[in-house]
Amino acid sequence: MQIAHGLVHEIERGRLQPGDYLPSSRDLADALEVNRKTIVTAYEELIAQGWLASAGTRGTRVSTSLPRGEMATTPHLPVATTIAPDDTEFPFLAAPDRPIAIPVGHWHKLDEGVPDGRLLPADLLARAYRKATEEAARTNSLSYRDPRGSPDLRRAIADMLRRQRGLMVSADHICITRGSQMGVFLTARILIRPGDAVLVERLTYEPAVAAFRACGAEIVTVGLDEDGVDVSDVERACRKHRVRAIFVTPHHQFPTTVSMRPDRRLRLLELARQFGFAVIEDDYDHEFHFGAQPLLPMASYAPARVIYAGSMSKLLVPALRIGYIAAAPQVIDALAYQISLIDGMGNSITELVAAHLLQSGEVRRHIRKTAQIYAARRDAFARSLDATLGDLIDYRVPDGGLAFWLRFRDLAALDRIEARAPALGLSFASSHSYAADDSAERGLRLGFASLDEKEARAVLQALQDCTHN
């Protein structure tokens, strides 16, 4: 293979021209100090591929059907020029200049609010996968299928949304995605045309903003306070821009964790009707609420104006990669078409696993158990915050969700933490990553659910060590 690739490379760069004769297999074998049969095999492979042609007793030559290279007219170019494997000769849309979410190597990742995967029994998941695989094989369900997702899972999610969140939906209103972020991106694909405005709060979920920008959106920021999005700001933006959608996380605002008040929800929906834009409601952790009964999603009382994104990754474990969109059937069909372009279909086995866990009641039992654990971890995390960073920060114990939002009284302390944390093996989202414009305040969102009390104390102590002058 090395010899064949070397010959192809010399043909591509023009050193070997169409019609040129190659050395005999014996001569080339002697020159390269390999067995003659190796050269014969390489020549035969390239003849079969069309790079070379046999000239009978005259030998082997470069195929005359290939185009002539530029090297024929530029004999003074260096012979040994090569392209490094990590170089390219074509333009492409490069990744932004920021760290990847999960750095490579030995790091302690402070997440932004994810469940503890250790709390889901491995044998429960293994049994569900075995059952799903056997069922799929028995029912001939291992082939390509509906890009909207597994019918069983769509029915199970629709049932969950009706019973627990007040959404009057059926399986026809559900599209399965690989996590809620994929759902947000696909929603952007079907809503946005270049130049359309998308409204986001000044502090928001950066991957969603990136998805909107990737689809050509103009990002317009609106205000945010302790009661949620500033609806007066939304109205002003609508009178200045051609608004196609607004992205909100009203249940537990990302990153600040505040809940949007009912009066603002109703006003936002009225503005959506008045100006004809869609509300993208990302309800990423609805089940984890530790105070009073949570508010129903906006999609439950305004389904014609809302595209509702949810995730089972937060209910179980992120590695399952199960998200979903609930919307009008024609919207679901549009999303399914986009899935057919990029993925064809989702992961049938994993979707059957999720359906089984929902239908069997295991998801509800798991949530009841973990909600108590997470409530205790939330309280312990607050105590550790007071003991380590209490003189540097302001925070509010969240009523729900799996993370704290920390505001720093002195931004110099935050700067020291972000500058010194990598040396201690700590990784977390930058305070700048939450800001959709330069006027947004800086802070840190730290998840508590994936850390037990001992781990949380150690991490917060390390953050405190970073603040020392």
C-alpha cells in the first residue's frame, strides 16, 4: 500500500506523466529492497484502479487517459514537496477560537447542570438494551425507518407530556432527536433565513446562539431580570427588526436559573401572535423542581405559537442522547425531512430502550429517587459555597434545576479563577460564554447534581485557592 500510494502521489504532482514507463518490477524491488512480488501486487492494484496500464512485453506505464500535470512544464520545482496530513488546500468554515466543551486529558469538568450518571443502575440499563435488541430483532425493526423516530418512544413521550406537563399532544406531534441541541439546530434550519432576527436574552445558552448564527440569523439581545425576559424589550426589538423567533428557557432560565413569571409568559405569547414569530421553548430540566409545583410549559396553553424542546438526557444520563421536539404535525414533518438529510434516522435501539424505561415506570421511579438526592446535594453545595467563596459571591439557592448561578462582587476574583483553574486541572464554561452581547453581566454556572458532597467541597476549595493573590 505504501508503494501504491507513493506512485499515485507522484502521478498527482506531475512527476510521473501519462504514458511514462515505470521501472520493471525487478529493478524497483531491488531499489526499494522489497520482494518482487510486492511490486507486482502494487502495479496490479494500480492497473485495476486505472492509474497504470500494462503495455505487454514493454512493461507498465502511467495510464494515458489521465490528465497531464503541471509539473511537466515546471521542472525546477523541488522533488520532495508534500502536503502535511493536517493541512488543506481548500477553504472551509473553521471552528470558533474557543476551547471544546470537554477538554482532552485528565481534567475535572465542572458541568453546567447535568445528572449524576452513577445513580442510574447499570444493570437496569443493560436489561433495557437487551430487551430492546431482542424485540427489534423479533419484529424486524433493525432496518431504516421513520426519521421522526421510534413510534413507541414518540407515543411514550407524548403520554408523558400530556400527563405531567399539560401538552395535548400525540405521537404525530413528536420528533425524536439526538439531544435537545440537535432539536434546536433543526428548528433553526426550518425557521430561519439569512437576515432574519432571532431574539435571545443577554445571558443565554451559547450553543443555541451558535446554531441560529450558523443558519444565517441576526442575533438581537433583550433584557433579563429576576422575573425572566424583559417583554418590553422584546416589543421594542420587534418594532425594529424582522423577528422570526425568540429562544427562551422559562422554567429555569439558562444560566441564571430564574423562572419566568406567568404575566410575562402571557405577554410574550401575545407578542408572538401580534408580530408572527415562533417561541422556541427549551425545557431542558422540567422534572427537577424542589420548591412549589412548577409552572406548566408555555407550549401547554399556546401550542400554535411554541416549538417545545425537551431532553431525556437530563432525566436519565446524557450518554443516551435522546431529545425531542413537540410541535404541530406539519412542523414535525419539516424537522423529519431535515433529519433525513443529515442522519437518515436516529438510533433505533436506544430509542426502544428509552421507550421501555418510560412505559415501565422506571423513569418516574428514577426521578423520584434522584430528586431527593439532588435536593440534598443542592443544600450541601450552598453550604460549601458559603464556606469557600461566600465573601466573594452573591447567589440564590435555585428552586429547581441542577445548577447555581454565581455573581462575583469583584470581577478580579473571577478573572483569577478563570486564569488559574486550568493549572489545577479544573475545566468549566467561561463566564463570557453565557453573554450574548458585551453588556451582559459575567458569572459562573456550576452544576451540583453530578457531584457528591465530598467532591463538591474539593472542587469549591480548589476554586477558592484560585482566588488568592
